[in-house]
Amino acid sequence: MVTFEKGSYKSLVQFIYFSHLNFTTMRNLWCCMLLFFCAVMISCNSEKQETAPEATGFITVDGPDLLLPDGSKFFIKGTNLGNWLNPEGYMFRFNKASSARFINDMFCEMVGPDFTAEFWRAFKDNYITREDLRFIKRTGSNTVRLPFHYKLFTDEDYMGLTANQDGFARVDSVVKWCREEGLYLILDMHDAPGGQTGDNIDDSYGYPWLFESETSQQLYGDIWKKIADYYKNEPIILGYELFNEPIAPYFDTMEELNGKLAHVYQIGIEAIREVDNNHIILLGGAQWNGNFNPLRNRPFNDDKIMYTCHRYGGDPTADAIRDFIQFRDSVNLPMYMGEIGHNTDEWMNAFCQAMEENNIGWTFWPYKKMDGSSFIGITPPENWTVIMEFAEAPRGTYKEIRDARPDQQVVRKAMTDFIEACRFENCVIQENYVRALGLQP
């Protein structure tokens, strides 16, 4: 009998040859050999599938500072691409139609669902383009924050699509433009499943159901895992902001909801870290990103955390943000002002100085909207007031909708003209606003 060493391919072939086995037996043995070697290869590959090592070239955290790949400090200066992937009514001069869902419903009632879908697709193609990112870079900004709606990464009906949403395609375009211009990008889930705020800004149903629904929490974690896996090796992305302005101060259950904030953040952190150890994760305080007490004694076991605060109004001084500074110092991690603005040029200029003196980077809100108080302004097209009047009219019954519905030719042209008006080359640069931030228009 011929013997051979275990795992020796050559000896196994010799055994088959010298055994003078019949054809059927040899065929069976060859099949066994094939299965054996396939199993070996699969086993070897599975042993190599460990957590990927951290890539180089990413912005990192060093105590309260952000560091560039070369080790130098990085101070965030920039703006928010608000209203593009998460429409808000006031940027269109609407009051009642204040959220993405309310705006969409109003448009559908006014011009029908098909024309509305066409409008949203054109809106996404034109509201933010490469030319906008070039201008932002030209001002001296170094970062943009991109608010997005979770529905862009689902098959839910949103902004003109009823399936196969285009979230990755839209973010990919911004990543490409940021890479070309040398801008860093923060991805901000402005509208989370179930709603994290309970107001118009999260396009919710008037309550932060995210904190009470395990189904919504699962979807939120799944979406972040999918996004992080897709962008895990993209160094132009500075970080992931898990969600915006959690838990508005309107609810009797506010303190109970505040107590759940750290847990829901942990769900997002763990989902991202399953696939991505490269990027910073941003966490905001409760009540308009202003209350960090729910996070004060809840350290997260992660070395790439940055906190983010917001401020509208108040004195433009360090004392006005003393709580943010003290919290930052207590956890020894960076603090960044993700939203600030809608004030006088003097106020914004003074606040920029106060933030820089206290190592708090910023992105002003927003980059673009109708009128001013932004980097660039959109001039309302002819007959836009007709749309505004319909948006504010009583529409609680079908009769009220019929009675209020304006001339189709007039409002459809106004919506089409808005698409042209929102393009960068047709907007008005708010030079004094930009200069107030210490930037160049």
C-alpha cells in the first residue's frame, strides 16, 4: 500500500496512479480532491478577514484638537449645504409648509405628483453643483457639512423617487467635488428614522420617535453601517454626524428622552465601527445641540469622537458658550459649532473671533437660500408669491384645496424658473456676510 503525507498533493496523485483504480472511482476521488482544495482556500481566506487596519491620510483626534495627516492642527471653517437633500420651508419663504413632507404635499396638491417629482429631480441636479463647491473653496473655507435625509438610503418615497433612492450618487458627487477643491466633508443625518427632534427640521411626525422605537433604531444603525462601509476608505470625509439636534424642548418626556440619548448614540457608534475605524464620529447635545448634560458622565469607548454644538442668538462672546467650552475641556475631546448664523454681520464677526480664540471650529448655516443671511442668495422668480399664497392657504379639506389651487401655467412656470434661479451663476453673493466670517467673497 502506498502511503503519503497528510496535505501532500503530489503524494495523493501518486496514490491514485499506483492504485489502478477504475474510472468511476478515480472520478470520485478527483471530485473529492477539488472539494478538499476549495475548502482549504475558503478557510484561508476566512482567516484573513479580520478587522481592517486603520488607513492613513485621515483627520484624527488629539485631545481637544483635530490633526491633519501631517500632524498639524486643523480648525474647521465652512458652511452647511442645507435645503438641498433635506428641504426646509423657510428657505423657500414658506411657513406652514415647513418640512420636506409638508412641502412635497403642498406641491402635489398644487401641481400634481408627477410634476412635483420632476421638480425634485431637477432641484437635486441644480441646487448644489461643482460651481458651488468651487466658490466655497475660493472664500477660504475648508469644510462643508452635508445634511441629508435618511430616506435617501432607503426605498421610501422621497424627493421624486419611489424606489432605488439616489443617496450614494448625490453624496458621491459632493465627495468628488470636495476632493477636487480640497475641502473636507461632514455627513450629517439631519432627518433620522422616526425623527430625532420632533419638529419640522427632522421631517418627523411631531415627536422624536427614534428614542422609543427599536425598529427605527435598527434602521438608523443599518443605514450608518451601510454608509460607513461604503466610505470607509475616503479620507476627504472628516466624519459622520449621527443625527442633528436631538430632542426638542417641547415634550413632557424630555428628561426621559434625554436619558436615552447616549444609548441611541452607542447604537450608531457600534454600527459604524463594525466596518469603519478610520472616521471621526460626531455627537450633538440635546435640545438644539445645546445641552450636553445627558452625555457628561457617559464616556464612549472610542478614540475618534468629536462633539458638536449649535448657537443662534445670544451674546457673541466666550461667556455665552462657556458650558460648551467647559464640557469640551472635561472630556478632552474636540468641540465644533456645526450650525450658527442668521444674525447681523457684526454679531457673526464677533462670534467667529470668540470661537477661534477658544478652539471651536464652525460651519455657518446655511450656504444658500432665498434672500440673504447666507453665503449666496436666491432671487425669487416671477410669481413665486402665488405659490407662497397657496402654501399658506387653508388646505385641510379637499374643497379648500380645490378653492385655493392657482392657475397651473403660472405656478408650474414659477417652479421651473426656480430651478434656474437656484443655480450658482444666477445667485447673488452676499459679500458682507462672507467677509463677516473672515472669509473672502
